[in-house]
Amino acid sequence: MRLAGAIVTLVIGAPVMIGAVLTIATAFGWQPGLGRVDLGFGGFVEGVGAPGILTSLRLTLVTGIGATVLSLAASIPLARWLVTRQSASRWMTPLLAVPHAALAIGLAFLIAPSGWASRLVSPWATGWALPPQIVTVGDPWGVSLILGLMLKEVPFLTLMTLVAAAQRPVSEQMAAGRALGYAPGRAWARIVWPQLYPALRLPVLIVLAFSLSVVDMALILGPSNPPTLAVRILRLYGAPDPAQAVPASALAVLLLAVMAGSAALWLAGEKAVARIGKAAIWQGHRGRSGKNWPAVALIGGGGALALGALGALILWSLASFWRFPDALPADLTLERWASADWAGPALTSLTLALASTALAMILAVLWLESEDRAGRRLPLGALIVLPLLLPQIGFLQGLTTGFLWLGLPPGALAVTWAELLFVFPYVMIALAGPWRALDRAQLASAASLGAGPWRRLVAVKLPMLLGPICAAAAIGVAVSVAQYLAVLLPGAGRVQALATEAVALASGADRRLAAILALMQAALPWAGFALALAIPAWWHRNRRGLRGGAL
Amino acid sequence: MKFLLSALTLALPLATPAFADWAQTEAEAKGQTVYFNAWGGDPRTNAFIEWVSEQMQEKYGVTVEQVKLSDTAEAVSRVQAEKAAGKDEGGAVDLIWINGPNFLAMKEAGLLHGPFVADLPNAKYLDLSTGSAASTDFTVPTDGYESPWRLAKFVFDYDTDRVSEPPKDMAGLLDWAKAHPGRFTHPNPSNFIGASFLKQALVEMALDPAALSQPVTDAGYAKETAPLWAWYDALRPFMWREGTAFPENESVQAQLLADGEVDFGMHFDPAAPAAMIEQGVLPPSVRVWVPEGGTIGNISYVAIPYNAAHKAGAELVANFLLDPATQAHMQDIRVLGSFSVLDPSKLDDAAKAAFAALPTAPALPTLDDLGPTLSEPHPSWMTKLTEDWAQRYTK
């Protein structure tokens, strides 16, 4: 028990704290390696004094909070639609699994002024012989970035809502609401959903932290002059002058403060919304019955964007040459697939994913089994989600310096560790529920037959949990393959994974190469989820009670 | 004469140990893996570096691993981070493709190994006299801390299907943009090519071009850049997205050119458009355009960080890059099309013949087409120019 707690603290908690502390120290001018230890606020003055900093701050707030609010709002009607159609919710898995960078690249190919959407309707419907002079990708308001974030966050929050709904008598409450004359939409939004919200608070804060500090998507879809705060920080860390790490770290500390402030604002906002909502509920308007149009619109719109992005990626990866306004490439060829170096990065990503997921799985089992044997829960809950609630750029650069001090050179090992910080929380969350819900009677029978704790773990628990374990592993792989900063910074360029290569190629000249890397980046998690469905089904083909429903 | 002779007799005994050293360098390098940190945005350069790796493996048993950077500054900050962590040996970066401000920053911070260029056997093909192009990087003397490998010259490209006659100079560009609003842009000046565009305009418009070769002063800056900003303020409203957004780099701009979102691209490699046509990135109708007065040019170098883990291997690669056979291969349009940095007068007949036999392509300009090469301003001008641009146009 103690051991499990100590290991998780050391492997997950310590790096985050070291990284954050080193970032804060650097922000105040502490660069001992460069012989500079003159502490002060110079970095903050310089960082905040940079041109356009207020625009960057506004962009960060608008895109971060905007994407969170809109995603949560969209998840309400969607969850209502899906709660009675559980099998349909499987269609969200591809969107849940697709890495942010891959989705962003596909979306950019779709919605750019010269993108596929515009090509499909030109010139016959629009009269555009040349791309229209409208602003889509990289728009100064961050709308494209919000849209990209929503495509990822809406399915996530919807799924979390469905998970929470599964633990409550939703259909009974809906029936009671209907009996009292409420339209289904009203009954869901005013009776059921407010009860589910407490379970959504943590996922929403994770979404908020992620949206405020996202880098890869912001590089591809966000504005560039000036960019969001997170992108600005990454650029400063990459500047040739080492002194720039000071204002970079100062802005990273500012981003930490923005995150803390936004979270506080959110929690205060919850209370206000609850008060207003309560008043609305008291009024007792029943609402009019009707089709769940918001859900239909969201499924149609989101589905069209996601499929369009995927289609654009596939077409570009096969295009020989594709001029505006042709709706399709002149020729399709596999030549780029044959000549491009996608296998190397794919193998790197796969290796990193397997390593970080395996480690995360071992840690999670160690933790959960320790809890079982001690008969109580480990008091480390906050530690698990800490890496998800802090902006990545706020501690990963500091962590890279910390790794160097510990004698861990930049490379695959450092990247695996960094990825583990983000993989472990998701694996842990995915596994903890099914683990704790395991039928204890089976374990008691095993014990009464003389099976010791190890035998019970290996022969009873793990086989019974094969489905959830495979699902958690697939989630781990998806999280790992999506990591961008965790490869870029601790990898110091020596580790070329799909995420870093795809983002780099997105600003290269050859769109076909970017498309190939993005498709591969999406394919790995999809393959993982397919396996996570297939393996337990095959393994348990003659165990009816254990079949189905893991994902 | 007498002085010369005595200098020669003094130099002769020194020459032998140098070559003995080189044999030792070769022995030391065997089996090393050189991490070559080079901008990875150009597939042809990446392929060329892969070819270099194969050759190095075959000839010297040295593996060259390209670390593909999206910005050279990444490698610079990596070395700084290592120095910051006290890692003075066994660093992650062995060789960097570098020039200009990045070189100046590393040289001034004492982050470079050297001087080593004079020790390279193939340095004999270079003109390394004081002030020569191969020993001066953006007016800063290289002092043997970086070794040249390819020539870069600023060019524009345009689609002949859409632009019948490109403007003659930067002033003409303004007239063209007014007639075709929204069809011209340049990369963000935080990017090297974007900054080069501003420098090109500055060199054309400065009242006293000689002032640009000196470190910048506040008074000189205000005076010399006044015509530039007047011109730019007139141009900006007629640019793509009204000059409020800019492509991240020249590759993104090449995409915009291919898509027809803009009508001009720009590169720091005269062969880039021809190469991109061959890759199917740009349409075959694209051609190179150079303003009448010529364009700025410079040489790309490789440098070795002070803490590189594989210095011997890195020196071997730098030397291999200067081999006349390597340089001719590099200048081949089917390979890279980059112009050689060697001094033609120092080449033997076989090497000259190899260069003469290289093939050509419709979009590939000849040296004559490219016009005069204008000197780069001192790096301090570029730093100030890009900072000033950000102050003025990043709101």
C-alpha cells in the first residue's frame, strides 16, 4: 500500500512538481547553467511587454473558455439523444480516438478558402475560379480553433455524461418528468442533467485546461500574428537567445494563473447558473414536445466536418496534383505512400505508446490491487489528475531541464516518462470504475477455494477484467499517440513521432506528406480500439457473462 | 620575398601534423553516429542528407542521423539548455545547419566548437580570404567556427498562368499589388524568409546602403528604414488578408501559390521552384523572378556545438560536404539544385567537367538570370527590423 503510493508519487507527481517549480524559477530569472541567477521580475516585464500580448491573452481566454462552454452546451442534447441509443454512441469512438493534430490537419484541408469544401462547390455554384478572399483557417477570432477543439471535446463530454447517466435511474426520471408533462428536452436538461453535472465537473475542468493550453491544434488552426499564449510560449522557448527562456517561463506562469483563474471563474459560474437554473425550474414551464433538433444538427454538422476532414486527408495522400477549383485530384497515385518516410515515425509512436501504456497499466493495477489488499482507497486522487489540470507547456520544458539534471538525456526514455504522465490518469480512470465494480462474490469463492491474493489477481480478477483492461489500453495508446509537446520537448528532436512529424509537415510545402502522417497518426489509435473490441470478444467467445459492452 | 619564404618554411612543418591529425580524426570518427540538426521542411534536402549518410557510412563508417527541425533555433536552444544543465560533454547536437543570427548568437555565447574549418582537407577548394563570401556570414567573420556547404540567394516565384509580367523592383511591386489586391503576401518576418523579404526591400530602398554593413544604430536605423516603412504601409492594405495574417514560412506560402490564394512565392534557394514543380507541389507554369537590381544572398554553413558528443564524425561530415563530387551532386537539379560554395578557380579539370555536365530544367535559372548578389545587412539590422515589424503590425 505504502509502496504503491510512493511509486505513483515518485513517477507521476514528482516530475510534474519538478517541472512546474523549475519553470517558475526560470520565470524569475534563475538560469544557473548560463551563470545567470539575478532574480527579479524582468522576465514578466519583458513577456507581458511583447507586442500583441493582450490579443494573445484574449485569444487564449476566448478559445479556451469558448470551446469549453460550447462543447458542454452541445453535449447536453447529444447525450439525451444517445442515452436511449447506447449502440449509436459507439460511432463517437473514432472521433474520441483521433489525435488532435491529425484532426486539425484534416479540418484545415477541408475548410481553408481553397479547401475541399470550397472546391466541391466551385466554380459551378459559387463562380470562384480563384479561392475566395475569405478568412477561415487561422482566423483572428479563433473560430476555426474553437471548432477543431469542439470536434474533440463534444464526444468526450457526451461520453462522460453517458457514463454518469448509467449510474442513475435516468429512464425512470425521464418517465416521471414526461408524466408531469415536461417535454423530453426539458425533462433531460432540467431534471436529469443537473444531477449528472457533479460527475462532469472534473472532465469539464480537464477540457478547460486542455483548451487553454493546446499547442498542436493552435499551430494548425489558430491565428499566427499574434498566436495564442501557449504557442507564443513555445516560440519563445525555441528562440536562439537563451535569455528568452525567462520571458517564456514568465508567460507559462501567467498561463498557469489564467488556468487557475478560469477554473475559479468556472466554479463561481456554476453557482450562478445553478441559481438561474433553479429559478427557471421553479417556473415550471413544461416546454413543447418536438424532435431533438439540436442533436440532429450537431450529429449532422459534426459528422460532416469529421468525415470531410477524413476524406480530405485520404484524397490529399493519394493526389498526384490537385489544383483549385477541381473537386477531385486529377490523378490518384500511391507514389507518395511508397516514397514518404511514414513507417519510421509510426514505429516510434507505436513503441512509445506500447511502452507508456504498459507502464501505466502496471502502475494502475499496482494501485488498485494495493487498495483491494488494504481494504481502503489511496489518498492520492488529486495527484492522478494533476498532469491533466496544469497547462502542459507550464511544466514540460522545466521537466526537460530536470531530466537533464537527473542524468536522463533527451530521447525515447525521457519521452516515454513524459507521456506516462498523461497516459496514466486516463488508464487509471478507465480501469478504476470496472475494477471497483467487480463482483466480489467471485473473489470470495476463489478465496474459499484456497486461492491466495496473487492467484486471485492473476486467475480471477485480470481475466474477468480483460474487456476493461483492453479498453483502458486502447485509451492509453490513443492518448500517447496524440501527445505533441511531450514528444517535442523531452525528445529534443531525437524522437520523431507521428505527432511531431505531422505538425512539422503541416507547415511544409507538400500537403500530401502531411496527409499521410496525419492518417497514420489517426490509424494507430483506431487499430488500438478495434483490437480492444476484438480481443475480449475472441477470448471470451465461450463466456457469455463476460461478453460485450466494454467500449 | 624573403619574408614569404621564411613564412613558408615555418608553415611547412606545421602542415604535416595537421594531416596526421586528420587521419586521427577519421579513425576517431569510425562508428560514430552524427546527429545532424537541420531544418526538415524541405524533402529534397532531407533526401540529400540521407544520401550523405549512405556515403559517409560507405566511406568512413560514420552514420548521419538527421534531426529534422522546424526552426534552426530549436537546436540552438537545445545546446543552451544543455549548457544550462551543466552538460558540457556528450551533448545531443553534433552538427547544425546554421547561419546569420543563430550563428552570431551561438558564437557570442561560446556555444561552438572550433575553429576547425582550416583543418578540413577540402577547405583548399574554398576562398577563405578575409571578407570572402565563404568566410563571412551576414557580414560577421566566421573565424573558422562554421564550414560552408550551400549557396543561398533570395528569389521570388510566380505563376505565369496568372501573372503575365512580374514587377521590375519593390516599388513596382506596390503598383502591382494595388492593381491586384489580396494577391500578394510574404512569410511572417519572425521566419527567416519573411525577414529576408524585408531586408531585400531595405537593401533596395536604403538611402546609404553602406550603412547596412555596420552594426545598427538608432539614428542610422530610423534614417535608413524610413523609405522602407513608407513603402510597406502603402503596400500592406493591398496584401492577402489585408496584411493582418501571414503564412508561417515559405513552404506554406508555396501551398498558397499552388492553390491560387496568392500569386507570388519567395525562396532563399533559386532551385526551389524547379524542385517543387518536379515534386508536383507547384504547377509547371511557375517561374523564378528576380528584381532588376539583384537580390541578397548568403551561404549556408554547418557548425559543431562546443559539447557535441561526436565532434570527429561531425568534422568528417563537414569535410565531405565540401568535396567537389558532393558539391556537384548537390547542384544537380534532380538532387537539390543548390549552387556550389567552392571557388571555381581552385577546382581541377575533372571537378570542373562534373559541374559542366549537370542537367537543366525550364524553371531553373542560370547564374546569369539571377543577376547581382547583394550583400546581407549586418545581423543586428535583421533583429531590429523584425522586432520593429512586430511592434508596428502585431496588435
